[in-house]
Amino acid sequence: MNLNMDLQTALIVAGLVFLALLFAYNQWQIRKARRPRELSPEDDLPPMREPVVGQTTAPEVAAKLHETPAQEHIERREPTLAAKPAAPAPSPVTSNDVAVAAAAAAASSADADETIAEEVALAAAPAASTSAHAQPGPAAQAEAVEEEPAVAVLDGQPTPAVIDPLIDCIVPLHLERKASGDRILPLTGRLRRAGTKQVHIEGLRAEANAWEAVTAGHQYEDIQVAVQLANRGGPLNALEFSEFVNAVESLAESLDASADLPDMTETVANARELDAFAAGCDVQLGVNVISDGAPWSAAYVQNVATQDGLVLSRDGTRFIRYQAGPDGVQRPLFTLQFGDTNFLRDDLTIKAGRRITLLLDVPQADQSAKPFKTVCEYGHTLAQRMGAQLVDDNMRPLSEPSFVAIFNQLEALYVKLEARGMPAGSPVAVRLFSI
């Protein structure tokens, strides 16, 4: 009996000791968790944000946006013996200036996330309105007028956006009352493409007197929907037109709007006429660099193209030379192809050939950049470096008379495109001569 009592007492004491140890351990863990740790260098780093490529920006273009545009240069100033004028006192940098500068930088970047740019611009708007109360001097007012010219709107018409009557069939939708972008966007699921033709939707903002792509948070007085009449896939046909009209009627019904639908026969006829014009101007010029000796490996060609600043296309079949346009956006100028080589899938050490083709898409390249001259100069330099010669598609050496003949043909093509209102390299020409 005494033995049982001693065993029971021992077990109780052991249990109490275990509970006391468990309680002490928990208290120690709590104090340890609350103890402030030392700061590490990683604590000062900003949070990571994945890069965003805009919808209107192709991946090949986004790969070259970091380059400095060709037209930017440092102005050279000659030395002078005149007395150096006193430098003006630097103006203090305020948070308003920083906000406005951030908005301008975000909006001007070609690959900037549109949503982020809009948020920064909205944040800068109060700052800009606050700074407007200050009275600038006459010189500052003159500079402001020169740097920020007003957009001219003829006859009170809204400023156009992407939709262009030159290549689009436009259907106006008259709203009975204003509609928000948040209400419109969920209803536009069927209005992306009609067959192989692009469809665009724009809304009229009264405060800006301008059409814009429908955006969440904005109010619109009217809507216009347009389908492209032609592209390199051919003209808009009756089936594509019917698909487009059905989607527009469904959108109009959902928005309690009236639609001015065009006549199908007339629209299809206009599409065929535009396609015939485009077919007569759809020219691609090829210049070939032919090896005088042994074939080149694909790895060697890839190395040369990469060192020359060309960018591999997304599908891996060609390298692209980009050049900044008047707006500072990098656009394709010409491409480099090495037979049927795919630089992403093929074994570049085994694949070989003796011909490199430089291809110029004439309607899509900006005329002011003189693209054919650039192609010929690059091809001549490439031939000298690689021990090759420059020939045309018929394998005949390119001479000065042949260059002059090609230039004359290009000038006639450029004049034809200008007369139609779609100069080579313009946004409307790029849309027409694409898929």
C-alpha cells in the first residue's frame, strides 16, 4: 500500500515538474519573438515589381526600348572669349516638380505600364494645378507656349485616336446617357476581332473633346466601334462583316444605344478596293550577302548579328534592326534571315549556309529614316567584314545603276502612299500592311 502511494506521489510530482518546464519554455519563446532583430541591408531594398509590357508593344520592340533614340545627342558648344554670364540661381526642387517629372517620364516611356503611368499622372495633377497659381515671368510664359503647343481641333471636331476612316468601317453608337468604362468593358468580349480583322472601340470624353480607347473610370458621351477593312490577310468579307455587325448590335442593346449600321454591299466593295491598293504597294526588298568561300555556321551569324545590335524575334526565325521614330518609339527597320534557320530550335553549330538576306518591309518602314540606304550600307559593311559580296535576288552584284533604279521605284511608291494619306511607316500604314 505504501509502495503504491509513493509511486502515485512520484508521478504527480513528475507531472507538475513537466508542466512547469513547458510553461517556462513557452515564456522564453515569446520573449525571443518580441526581441528586436538587427537591421540587414536587405531591409532598405524596395519591393520587387515584375516588368509589364504594354498591349500595343510587341516583345521584339520591348527588347530594344532601353536604347537611346538615334536623334538624341549632346549639343556641342564652341568656346568663346566673352565674359561668362552669371549662372541663374538653381530653383528649389519641390515635391510638385518631382511628381510632374515622374508623370512625364512614365507617360513617354514606350514600354511603361499604362496603368502605372495613369496613376502617376493623376497624382501629379493636383501638384500641377497648385503650381499654376504662381505668376511666371514673360520669358517663362513664352517658353511654356513653345514647349507645349496646343492641339488644334478643326471645326470643333473631337481629336481622333486609333480609329481611322481611311482603313476602318466605323459604326457610331449614340448613348441615351453617359456610360462609364467600367460598364462598357465587360460587354466588349466579342469585339476583339471579326475573322482576321481587328476591331477597335473608342469613347468620346467631353472634357477632353477627344476619342480614346475605352478605359475604366472614365465617362463617355458616345461610342464608336470600327472594324479594319483590309490587311495582309485580305479584304473584309461578308461573313466577317456579319460577325462584326451582330456583335455591335448586341453591344448597342446592352447599352441602350442606337447604332448607325453601314450597308454591307458598300462596305465589302470599299474593303476590296482598299485591298487592291494595298496589294499594289506591298513591296518587300531583299539584299543578299553571299559568301565567297566556305559556308558560315548559324552560330557565327548569330554572333555577328548580336554584336551589331540586332534583336532576335520571338519565333527565332530572324534578327531585327530597330530604329527610333519621330516620337522616340523603337520600330522595326529591316530584318536579317539566314535561310530557314530557327535560332531557338536548330543546332547552330551544325546548321550552315552561304547566304544572309536583309529584308526591308517598305510600307512599314519610316520613309524619313531612308531605310533602303541603311540596308545597303549595312549589307556592304557586312560583306566586307565576312568576306562576301552584295547581290540582288537574282544573284547579280548590286551596282550603282541598280541602286539608282531601286531608289526611283521607291520614290514612286512613297508618293503613291502619301497621296492616299498613309505615308510609309505611319500608324495607319503599319496597321494596313500587317496581319
